[in-house]
Amino acid sequence: MDDAGHIEVLSGSAGDGFRAATLAGRLRELSDRHPGLALSLTDERPERHSGASAAAWRNTTHDWAGTVDAGHLSRIRDEAAAFAPGGLRHLVLEVVAYAADEAESRGGGRCTVTLHADGSVSVADDGRGTDTRLDAAGRAVRKPVMATKDLRFFDHPEPPPLPDGHPRRGMSVVAALSTWLVHTNRRAGGAWTQRYEYGVPATGLTPVADDGTTGTLVHFRPGDQLPPPAEPGEPASGGAAAWAGSWPYLSVEVDDRRTGVSGPRLPPRPPGAGRSA
């Protein structure tokens, strides 16, 4: 640990049996439970899927001490074409990428993308849910994933690309470019929901009934700043399924309620069939 409270974990040789994604998931949970402690993971093993050498990468999370980074959200809105090229398609991919991360760390998972008649979009997964902790007063606190930078991707010199070929930036892009966004979280030990308006919390954490499941639901309505789609009528249900099919370990279903036709369920691609964001 250095003076700033940062711990770096280095992987071993290429023969190690653990997967970096699994270890990264455990480190994310550990950092969530210890505010102020920054954890990173550097994987220096050869790329296991393609056989090519992989540059070392660092996995960090959000700053628990952060609440709303107004300047960051304003910058996204002012430069919407740069942070969400392709419009709605890119926002959907930003959300699904988190479900893909979760699925990889757990060895598999499911996700449903719903295109609603009012122009909003919802993405639901069956993961563990966003971690919640209690502060000194016993009040629920959650990681500020919507209103602050995802430190793994934003301002990083080489952020990973999403299936549309554009850099991944994180949930703050989706929140900042949506007139409203409702985040519903179901995790063992508690479930809650919270509404955002252009990335700023409009409510506190509102408890919801525990239905025995875990996972995250992100429902958002794109704002006027969002660039127009690359093609008229996008995203179509089939096209959305094709984008999401880029991730291993994640099974995706697209429900297009604008037309009343549901897209196909795509099984996760076998490890090695494509790269994971």
C-alpha cells in the first residue's frame, strides 16, 4: 500500500488458473466496502483469447467520497457527440457493458434490453446488484456510478472500445444525456430505487420490496442533446441484439415494444469467440 492508500495487485504467470475478470469482481466488492481505498488490477499475462500480448490494464472504481460532479456532467452534455457517438445505440451499449462485466466475473449471466413505446429504454440483468453500505448514521450509501466518472474509462488514455467501435466511458454518460434515469437495485440484504434527472439525483434511495431476486434495472429516457442515430429508425430490435452479442458470457434478449415484436435471445458467445469490453 502506498501513502495514498492505493493497493496494486499483479497477476502471476500465464499458467495461473484464475481469470482476471473474477479477481476484478472481488476487488470491486472489496473497494466498495472500504471507502477511500483505491484498488487496481494489472494483468501482465499474454492475452488468453487471441494469443496476442495484452498491455497491462488497471481496474479501478468510483470515488466513494464523490457525490455529484456537476462539471463532469456538464462537459458530457456540451460534448454529447464526442461521448455518445451514434446516439442511443451507444448509450444502450454503455449500460449493457456493466451487465457483461458482471456476467464475466460470475461465469455467465442474462440481460434484457427493452425498447419502450415512449422512447425510453430499460436494461435489466440478473447480477448481484450494485453494492450498498451504511454510513456512520446507519443510512444507506451507494457508489456514485451515475453522477461521477468511472475511473476505469473516463480520461483514460486507452479506454476499451464498445461493440460500436467507440470508447467506453461509463454510466455517467448515460445519466447526463437522459432527461430522467431510474436505477433500481436488488441485492441480497436490501433493494432500493433512485431517480436522476440529467445525471443529478432527484430522489434519495427509496426502499422497494424484496422479491427474492438480485440484479440491476436501468430505465432511461434520452434527452435532446443526444446525437441522432447513425441510421433512421435505429435501434431496431435485431440490430440491438447484434450489438449486445459481442460479449462472451452474457445472454441478451431484446424486447421491442415499439413494434410489438421481440428480438431473439442470443446465447453467450463461447470464451475466445470475441473480446469482452
